[in-house]
Amino acid sequence: MRYFITFSYNGTDFHGSQIQPNGNTVQSEMETAFATILRQAVPLTFAGRTDAGVHADKMVAHFDVEQTLPTNFDARLNNLLPASIAVRDICRVKDIAHARFDAIARTYHYRITTRKDPFLQVTHARVAAGLDFEAMNNAAQLLLGKQDFASFCRVHTDVKTTICDVREARWVRVNETEAYFVITADRFLRNMVRAVVGTLFEIGKGRMTEAQLAEVIAAHNRCKAGHSAPAEGLSLVDIQYPDFLFL
């Protein structure tokens, strides 16, 4: 039987979401909790990977088990998992469902603040005041559509294609000191959102124009784009799937 598990995590203390030879990860913590309760190893297949320090308001993974899950399995997982990981839901799906390959859209938020705030320092990137949000929003429209985002992809990444279909890309002002960038696409490349945000910062600071951003996109060269924005501001907030996958 195959299940989807939906969960969230604060990535501050993790070396990314997926298991690595050295360093604690979200996947290693979750698989340890699964094994403790079910008395067997249960591999989790995540919908995607997040880098060290990156968060997820909503992440999805699938797993297979032969037996019926025990009563209150989600609550028992939460009792074992650290405070930085929270299971939200577990549901049966068709055996063909795949958490990564069947996702039809993903949404990230990149959160910023201009105020020094000890309660926001792990979820928001602190930036200098004075960013031109109108200029950044106008430039962000160049990101929309199906195109090659190689200029915003980490180099030496093993992917078959750098084509992505971006369906939403805009800045939202929360108040005078806080804002976030929302971007939705069918898929994302390694480091793509942070590279996009870092490049938009250059526009917001008046160091780059819309025309230059168009040149960056067309160059298909990571060296042409801006620096990657800090990890702590980034969070995966939604993943969408076709309804027919769920039982």
C-alpha cells in the first residue's frame, strides 16, 4: 500500500532535506521515526529536495508498507520527531502515485524583512531598506512562461533539461518592513529560486535593468545572474497533484 505523507519543517538545523553521508537531514530523522514505530526500514521518496537552511511549510513524500498503519500513526510520529518537523497528514494513494514525478505545480515563498527581529531571523532574510518593489515586480514578469532557466541553475547539476514553466512570479508587501516573493512552476532547478531572488535584488537596488535581466535569461549562463539569496528566507509552501491519484 502506498501513502502520501505531508509535513513541514524548519530547515535551520538540517543539512538539507534528503539523506547525506555526513550531517543530519529531515529524511534521516523521519525514517528513524518510521523504523522505531513500524520495526522495519521504510524509505521515503520526497517530492523534491531543499538545501541546508531552507524550510518547508508543506513537503510531501510517498512510502510503501504491506501492513495497515497503526492507530494514531501521525501522532506517534510527531511524538518522536524533533520540534522542527511536524507531520500534517497521511493518506492512501494509488500504487502508481509518485510524490516527485506526479507533482503538477510547486510554490515557493522567499521572505524578507528590513527589521532586525530575533523571531524572524530564521525564516526571513534581512535586507536593507529601499528596495524598488515596483521595478522588481515588473522585471519578474520576464520569468513567466516556459523557458530555459539555466542561468539560475547550480552548475554541474545532473538534470536532463533546464526548461521550466513558471506560472506566477511576484512580490507581495506584507507591511512596511516585511515582504515575500511568490513563485509557482511545474518544476524547479537546484538553487533556482534563490538565484532568481538574488538577481531581482540587483534590480531592486538599481544595479540591473529589465533589459539586462532579459539578457541574463537568454545567456543560459549562471555566471551572468546575481548571487544566490540567503537560504533562511526560502520556504516550499505548496505542492499540487492530480485528484485521481488519491483514494
